[in-house]
Amino acid sequence: MGCAPSKNVDLASEISLYHFNLHRVVGKGAFGKVRVVEHKRSKKLYALKYMDKQQCIREKAVANIIQERRLLEEVDHPFLVNLRYAFQNDQNCFFVLDLMFGGDLRYHLNNKGHFPENVVRFWLAELSCGLAYLHSKGIMHRDIKPDNILLDEKGHAALTDLNIAMHYSRHRLHTSVAGSMAYMAPEVVDLQRPGYSWQVDWWSLGVCAYELLWHRRPFDGNSAEKMRDSIMSHPIRKPSQRHGAVSSECTSAIFGFLERDPKKRLGCRTGPSNVDEIRSHLWFSQLDWEMLQAKQLDPPFLPNQDRGNFDVSHELDEFILAEKPLTHHKRKANPEKMKPEMRQLEDDFTVYDFEKSGRRSYYPLNEALVPQPSHEGHIRRTPTYSSSSHTNTCVQTSTATMQSRSSTSHSDPPRYSSQQDFR
């Protein structure tokens, strides 16, 4: 491992790959990898997520990369995977993020099968705090699923991957569809509804809780259309108790998150940044929320301390596939004429150093939320589905992208399949 020699590097200079020692690979996605790195000056360990620029351009993902970069600069919370540094070189864009040694919940689901309700309740309480914080910033995640929930070495949970997150509008509903279909809310997939807002994240959290408890999802379908019908109209049933009894309070909370009417959904009745409704629910009311928010409660699940909580095949790829190793290269003094997309990355994927810069938002404040009709006087949405999946899920998950209902300046930013990003 390691990095390029740094004997002549000023570690107080602008952040770059030279400032880190490279260690093992712990994740892989469509555009690059995630690996453990050590900051040379502070000796702190982080996760380095890097994305190949040319591949991002080929996949038309430039807007998403820049969007994620900007959203990450805005947020900082104990139950989110936070950005610490961002920079680029001629080949890659880099995020340096909080390192979560405990692995993602998809990995643990595949290894353990299911979890007792006290473990699921603890994780949901922590994630509720992080999610309410995102909503208070006007951000909806749109892709909450076990793959995007990470544990630290002690077992505390945090949301990650803002690749298709976006600022929600307070004066209109959104109509573009992005995310993993099995976790999408009815108002996202139902083409007859006027659109959706931040409430969709609480639905997705409920689907995750259901899956963690019973190692199956509440909705089935071997095609996008069948999955959509299941989400929209099929009865939600509690599985048999072959994995152990689940309390009525637990069932009430899970089915509260899975309420199809977003106005009645658990977590959605008191505003986007208020968790009082969840705190007062019988299933959560016995938790000491002040200690939980301060990470002073002992997590009921401890990740394996003797081996890595990730798929070791990611690291073997570099040797088996003879991939070109990641190394630092001095940037070209006079770069060749750039394509527009490469110039956009060059200009908009700006350097960030949490030790030198404060958090900031790139977006204006929003206004009151009201549905926005199309020019024809009704809401019309036409989906196209992609069934490819890069995630290790129980059943195949489809991802949808969709045109906005009108071509106004308020249309949602372009999105691509969330399943192409790091998992």
C-alpha cells in the first residue's frame, strides 16, 4: 500500500492525495473504490472514496458527483458519515469521509440473517436523529436502505451516500424518481399522485426496519411493474414469528413508518425536523434520548472486532484483475483543452478541508409547499426503469429514473441509477 513519496511535501499546503498513506480497500462501486487512509500529519484514519472522472462522464454522472460534493459540505452530524476533505487530480475526484469500521447493514444482514428488536430500535432511534437533521437542512436522502447505513466500531449507526439526495422544495412537490425501488414510497412510484417530499425517507426507514427484523422486505415483485403494484396496494403483513416474537409496540412503529398516506406516516406529522413524535411512541419512549444523541448509550450490537466487516474480494480485485494502483500524480501545469464535462468537474468539484473551512449551503431558502400542476392541468409522469443491480440484496431491486412533469426552471436535477454508486 502506501502513497507516493512525500519527503518534499508541505503537509500544511492545500489538501491532496500526498497528505495520506493508503491502506486496504473496503468497498467498490461503478466509478472507483473506497479504501482506508491515514492522514499523515494527524495520524487519523478516514475512508477515501474516489471516482474516475472519465467513467463519471461516460455514465453522465457529473451533475450527481458535484451535487453530492456540495451536500456533504453542508452537513455535519453524529449519525451521518461526514465529509472531512475533498479534492481532485487529473484522473479522480476524492471524498475523505468518516471511517466506519463496523461495516454496512447489508453485510451484516447477509451474515446474520435478522436482528432482535432491541437492536433495530436502537439503530432506528439513532438514524431518526440523523434523518431529522438532514430534513432540517432541507435535504431528503431518497436512497435509505441497509447498504447505505454504516456502523462504527462500537455499533453506532450512520447514514451515508448522498449521491441522489437533494434539497427538497417547500413550495412544490418533486416528481423525478430516483433510488432503489424496493425502498421507494408509494407517492414516488404511484404515477397518479402529485409528487413527493421529505416524508419518503421515513417510509424507506420503515422498509429497512422490516427487513432487519424479518430478513425479508414487505413488498415483492420480480419486475418493476409488479414491485410498483405491491408498494402501492398490497396489504402489509407481519411475517411469522420463526425468528422470535416481536412486540406489539414494535409492530405499531414499523407499520406506522409504512403508512401509505404521508400525512399520517410516523415521523411526518409534526414537521420535517421534529423527532418528538417518534420519541413519544411506545416502542421508543423508554430510550434515554439525550444520552442516545450524545452517543453515551452502549449499542446492543457490537461488530466483529477481530476481522474486517466488509467483503474482502474488493481488495483482491487489484491483484486478480491487475488494476492500476492508486497513486499521486502531480497535476499538469498546462492541461489540454478540456471537454465541457471535465471542465465542469474541474471548476465545481472544489477543494474542502474541514480544518480550514466552515460548513456552508449552496442553496437558497425554500418557500411553502404546494403541489405544482402541469400545463395540462393535471400531474403526468412517465417512468423508464432500469433493472440492473450492483447491490447484494435479498431480491433484485430496480431503480427508476423519470422525467419531470414540466420543463420549467423548477424541474428536478438529473439523476442516474443510485445502484451504480459505492456499496
